[in-house]
Amino acid sequence: MHHLVGFVKQHCRLLLAWIRQAFIKVIDSASVHVGSGTMFVGLHPRNGTRSLPKGGTSRRLTHPPPSDTGVHLSWLGVLKALELDSHEAAADFMGLGPLPVEVTTDESDPVYILYEQCLGHLKTQYPLASVDCTLAGSIADQNLLSFPEPVRTLVNLVADVIPITLTDVQESQAKTKFINLRDMPTLAFIVTGWKFTDRRRGQHWHVSCALKASSGDITTRDLYQALFLDSLRRHIEWEHWWRNDLHVRSPMPWSFASVRELSAPGTPDPKLLDILNGDHLLPPEDSSLVRNAQWTLGLPMDLPWYGAGHDGHVFCATLGKYTDTRRAGAIFALREDSALWLGALTFGLLEALTHMRIPESALLVDGVTGYASEATISGTRILRLLLFWARCLHSGISSVDPSLRLERGRQVASLLQRALSALDEEAQSTTSMLYRSGIFDRDDVLCALAMTITPLCRLATKVWSTLPEMDHSVQFLSGQVHPSVRGLVYRSCLKRTRNTGWCPYVISELLNSTSRILLLTPILIQLAPYVRSSLEEHKECDDTSCVFHRHDDVTYIPRHTTTSCSCTYIRPSLPEVHRLLTEGEIPVTLYDGITLHVLPAGNIPYVAISHVWAEGMGSTADKGLPTCVVKRLSDLARRLLPNHGAFWIDSLSVPEGHSARKHAIKLMAKTYRVAAKVLVIDESIHAMCSVTKSAQENLLRIAASAWVRRVWTLQEGLLARELYFEFVEGPVELEETLGMRQRAHCDPRSTEPEPTLPWTMLLGVPILAFRLKEQSANPFQETSTLSQVTRLLQGRSTTKAEDELVAISSLLPDKIDIDRLLAQSHGPDVADRRMREFLLQVKEVPKAVPLGRSLRRLKLPNFTWAPCTLVKEVAWVWDTKDGMGLCTEDGFLAEYFVVTLTNDSRIEAVPFPVTHSACWGIRANVYYQPSMTAHFLFGRSECRPPSAIDSLLFLKDDFPTTDVGVEVPCAAACTVPASRGFQTSARPSGTLKTAARLMKFAGPCFLTRQRPFVESLIHMGMKPSKQLGELQKTWVFLT
């Protein structure tokens, strides 16, 4: 209940703030229509000891000494023309004291200089005759970035001191700021003007308009001072609102989190504080320790350094103290505030974590790395610093007493949570300070910052692995919290890698989990892709498919080994190939330099070649291959089998004829299972992999290759006794040569960044992970489940959809008759008919299958519940733990937990546009009365579902109790009216003949628990929803 009350209060406060700003905008537009206006992107002001490379204006804010050149500033002329009492204007302000209506200051006063520059800008841009309501409104509507730097800096400065709204936490801070105004006469003068402009003047909302309409004498300066207030008031209040209402977790001094930190004590470790002078104590950049840590801890990315003042300040134990110390008593431009924000989350965070004073020289390097900055924070130096800190913790250099070690861990956990929360806040476009300060490569900067914080989290969770406070960092690394950060990193990586020539589909598959996003992003951004001919070769690809590696059978022509070669084709003896296939023998080939001989596999050891047709070695026994290709294959085979070099490749051993091809396909599993060695030939692996490179990089290159993206190559790799890859040096037995078997079984909890092979990398090549962990390099076991097969198929594809089941036939259950699948061989729906035949042969199908994520479902009658393909399906739906159903010619019979919409309400399916084609979507708020919980129902389908949905099918009965944000899979369906008492003689194992509800399948969906605030609105009837009836366990017959 307390959580709900707090949530409602927070939303009400934000709502009131929005109303206030909207009201201001209406006021400014009341006299004349100014246009729709733009959303200004504001920026932040003040402190710093070092100017920005690009025109920074940071300067110390001190009281100017008495001088004969003093200047007088006054609002008396404006107040007199408006017929306002000067005593009223200077009255006590919000209980903080009176404000001055006139002041005397020095011409060297930095605030006075900014103020005069602002007035000068208005005079230059807008002649006196043009000053009216239209002008005042249009200036207020401009984006703050369109103003010159002095205007933006002054807005930032004033927004920092005006207390529009005060909370208990901010009250003392506001009083301190107000007291300091006594030493800042020009700033106090501006705040006075801001105060008395908050009301309507007769028929005018703008002070400048009211001034021109008054009968009193006014000066040109008075008019432009009034225009200054009219045009910048809204920007000042917006900026104040941004930082006080939205920047809750920012490291900047004004955020709630920072205010609480300002009084927090911080005692550095005396042995570590000044241990770091330069980088000579850090491990060498080219050391094996640093290289291996890139794959275990992660590789921090280079970050721009915008010139925030770091050196020359006291040690700060918190981020809020870090920014407050550097910002106190100075004027900061908006861009300088962004520089300080970035400095706090790099130097400030590292110092607070390590308790070391880290000079700028330890991390900064000269040169531009794609950012608009003159210097760069080196990611490699940060990694070296982390390794040095880890060594200090383990070796006892640190003076932290063992009894205080856990308290130190709690401090580290709190700092990391603080940094991640600030990063998450900045990742939201509505609260981004970098955007408002004109740093438009914000996403790339934040991506690099996330890649810097990630190794910190990974190291801390290993050092303090048993500390409960580290759970937040663990949850971040596993993707349970801060999804906006994960999404931003993914988008930035996809954009930057595509610009360098990577295929977006390959990147999306490599980054298909949070752990891999956080580990691989910096590596992929800095790693050059394999390019066959042009950086534009993947321009037609997207993150759902790669079209570059598809081929057209009609226009396909095998490639020679070099572009200049034009040698003749060589073919095997076709009658001999046919004869051996008819007799059930595997035809292998042996090239003696002149003739290509055909031999039965039973008489000679051979190398089976696994390749991708799109790379140019595809053909048939009828057509053969270029002689240069055959010679290359023979040479590779002789390196593995020096005595003779016999080899098998489908391009020379599988004929075109349907009957002979069918025999060859049925022998395919045996072909790879009995081969002495299987050699993978992939042009990107051959060009980019080497025994001189790390196992991790070679694995990443294999994971990015075309070979791991094709369905046909799955069984070829799984069934191999010995699996070789063609590297730069030639065939390499990866599992043995690079020690993957030993490394794969190392303790993943190890705190030392030793040269282990993390499962994160192995899972990038599921086929190798399966061989090493599940099978220990033994041939694929016949007892392997469909769930395992589906998991291995993820990310793969075939040029022809109908080839999918045929290509993995040896991995399917023994009961599957390949002849019956091959019998479905003609017509545009052959792929659908083969899938139906497969499901009918499986017969007992996991009842989770209709709930899978696949958008494409069969279009065949009674099978709309079934997926069209296994490669796009999630593996868990083929797991048997949730129970089984029965697949029949008439539909799918299974027992589900069914909830039906009440009061004859229905959910209508609506068009739901997506990237490539128009899908049909299901979107609705639903309310489950028995538990008084509200949920959001969401689903998509490629085909149009039934016109109305009246039932939801669940695997379990626990959906009402799930936490907010947890997705519960379900299936949407529509009851067929004549189905009451529907009888079926079909029954899965262990069930009796029963009555079942006949339902038309609509599509897979997800149900997500609503936030408490939305749930309360639905409960009170203030937000429309569909009502759900009781959850009942029911037998259902899906069609």
C-alpha cells in the first residue's frame, strides 16, 4: 500500500509540473497565435576550473570589488511603467528574504557581462519596433540551442538558484543559494525580475507588451530588459523543472540522490590514495593479463573528454560530492555541465571505487576517436587500472581490514547502483542532459560509458560474490534491470557496426542476450568485419535476415578459386555415383591431378566437406566443379589424410535426379557420422581466423560466419567425429588445438581473469557449445530432444523453406520417416505440408508449442496453431516439462488453464504494422476480478486471426500473481459456438476420453502485470479494460 501511495504521489507531482508548464505556454500564446512551437532542448549551467575545447565559459563567481567603474542596474523604470510598487516587488520571497529592485556592480562581474551580452543579442536581432506579443512568444518558443552561448549559460545559472518548488530535501540547499545571492548582485537583480513577471498586466501577459502599452516614459534599456524576461522566463523554468523534477538520480548537485550524498563521509584508503602517479604501475597494454581480461571482464570503450576540471580537487567518496566540489562558486555553461556529468561517471566513479587519486594523465590520451573532443579517456587504460586495483585487493596492498571488507563491498555496490541509475536516467530522451547541451552523439557516448561501467560490475561481483548488495549489479549483467541501457547499447552497436560493413543480422544474432551485448559490443565495434567485395554488400540485409548469403538456383554459377581463373569443369563418373547410391553406399571422390575417381566410402577413409553454397562451391554431380576448386579440395584433404586425400562434397556426390538425390539425402547423416574427419570451409573463417589469435577471437569470427547461419551445416558439424576448420594456416582441429575442451569446463565463478573460455563466447557458436558440454565431441546422440534441436537451430536459415526438416532429418526422433517428408515435394505449400507431416508423425507434441513466439503459423486447415518453421521458434516451447498434447488430422488436443472474457465482451484483432509486412495485433487491458489484478495483453500474428477473441489459454494458473514487467505466455482463441460437449476419441498418453472445447486459434500472446498506478485506475473504472472470468482447467481442441 505504501508503495502504491508513493507511486501515485510521484505521478501527481510530475502531472502538476507538466500542467504548470502547459499553463505557461498557453499564457504566452494567449494574445496572438505563435505557431505550434518546438520542444526546447535545454542545457545546464555553471562551474568548472577548465574550459571546454569548444568555447566553454566556466569562470569563478565572486563578489566584484568596489570600483570607480561601477554600473547601476534597476527595475524601477519598469515597475513604474507597470504601476507596481517597488516594495511589493522586493518583498520577502518564499520565506527566504527580500530581493533587490536595483543594484550596483562592477563591469568585471561575470554575471553582469553575461547579462549585457544577452541584452546585446536581443537588440541586435530584434529592432525596437518589432517588440510585441508575437515576438516575445516566438522567442520563448525557440530551441535554447539556437541562442548564443551567453544566453544559454545565463539561463543555466538562473535556473540553478531560483526555488520554484521546494521539497524538504531541497529547502536547506535553496536557502544557502539565496543567501549567496547577496554576494552576486547581478544574479539577485535578475531573480527579482523573474519574480515580478509571474502575473498578468491588464490585457497583457508579456511585460514588454504591457510596457509599450503604458502611458509612462520608458527607455530602450527598460524595454529590452522586459523582453529579456519575457523571452527567457520559460526556458529558465523548463531548465529548473528538468533538473529538479526529472533528474532524480543524476550525479549533478541538484538531484535528489546527490543532495543526500553531500553530507556523506568519505575516508580514502591511505595506502592507495596517492599510489598512482602516471601509468607505470599498471599492467602493460600488450600483456596476456590485459588481453584475456578483455574477454572475461569486458573491454571499456574510449570515451570523449570534454574538458571538465578533474585534477586539483580533494578526494570525493560520492558522485554528488564530486560534482558539487567542482561546481561550487563558478559559472557553468550547459555543455560544461555535461562534461562534468561525464567526468563524475568516469574519473569520479573510479576514484570513489578504488580510493585512489587518479590524475588525468593516467587515463587521458591525445587524438580524436570519432568524438567531438580534443582528448580521449582510454578504455584500455581503464581496464589496466581495474586489473591493478584487483591486484591491490588480492595482494593486501590495500589497508582495508578483513573485518571491514564487507563494508567496503557495500560501498562499491552502492556506487555501482548509483552510476547505473544515473546512466539509465540519461538514456531516457526526456531526461537527457547531453542532448540538451548539444552533444548529439549522445547514444554513442552513453554506449561507451555503459561499456566502462560493465567491467566494474563484473569485477565487483566476483570480488564480493557473496554480498547481497551486489544483486543489483548481477541483475544488470543478466538483463533484469535497466533495459533502456541495454537497448541503447544494442542500437548504438548495430548502427556503428553497420557503418563499418558488418551484416546487421549477424550482429543481432551475436547480441541475442544481455550478457553478450555487454561483453561483445566494444569488441565488435573495434573489430573489422570480413568483406568479400564491398562495404555495401550487406546494405539490403536487416536485423531479421541476411540476403547476401542467399542464392538463386536459376542463376547460380560456381566460383573459381581466383577471379582470373577460367579453367574447365571436372565431373565424377555419374553412372558410378548412381550405382553406389542405389546400393546404399556413400560415393567419395579421389583426385589424382587428372581424373576424379569415385570410390565407395566403406573402402577408404575420407574427409567430408561442410560448406555454404552461397560462397561458390555449390553444384551437383551432373555439372561438377571447376578444376581449380577440385584441386584445392584435394590438397586440403591430403593435409588431413596424407596417404590418399579422398573427400566427399555434395557438389560432386549428389546428383540432380529426384530418385538419386533422395538416396543421397537419406545417407547424409551417415556420410558425416562415418567420415574420418569433417572440414568446414568458410571464406570468412579462412580469411580471419588464425592459430596466432586468441581462442575467443577465433570463436567470435566463427560465430559471425555464414557457416553457423545455415541449417544444412548443423548436422554436418554435430555428427563429426573430428571437426576441423580451415584457418589461414590450413585445417585446424579447433576443439583440441586451442584447448577448448579444457577451457570450457573451467569454473565460471573464478575471480581471476585467466585465459579461460567463457560460455558467453561458446554460446555464440551453439554447435560447439553442445559438442563440448553435452556430447564431449561424441556424435550427436539419438536421445537428444526436440528442445535441444530447436535451440541449436536458432539463428540459422535455408534458402528453400521446404529443406529445413530434410536438412536436420538425422537429428529428429527415430519415429520420423524421412520418405514421408520427401513425398511432399510439389506445390507452393510444400514447406507447410512437410511441417504438418512432421507434427503428425511426432504425434505427442508439447502443449506449449501454440504459445511460442513465432509469428508465422501454418495456413493449412486445423493447423493454424502450429509454427511454419523451427528456426524461428524459442526452444522452451518444445520442452516436455509443461505437459503434452495430441496432434491429429483434425487439430490439437491438450489441457490448458482457460480464462474466458465475461459479459460477452470480445477483443478485436487490429492491423499492427511492423518493419516488413502488416501483421495483425492484439492489444488490450484486461482485469482479472478474482485477484483484482490488471494486465496488458499483447500479441502479433502474420495471418489475420478470428474477428473476435473470447478466451486465453495458459500453461499454469499463476498469471494473476506475477510481478510487474514479467511476461506470461498465453494463446488467444475464439470458441466455436457448436463446440459445447464436443466429443473426441483422441487422447494423449495417460488421459481418458473426454469432452473438449473446440476453439479457433488466434495467435500467441503475452500478458504483463500493469504498474500499480495503472492497476488502480483500471480497478476504479477510470481506464477501460476487458473483464476476465474464472480460470479453469479445461480440455481444448485447437484448430
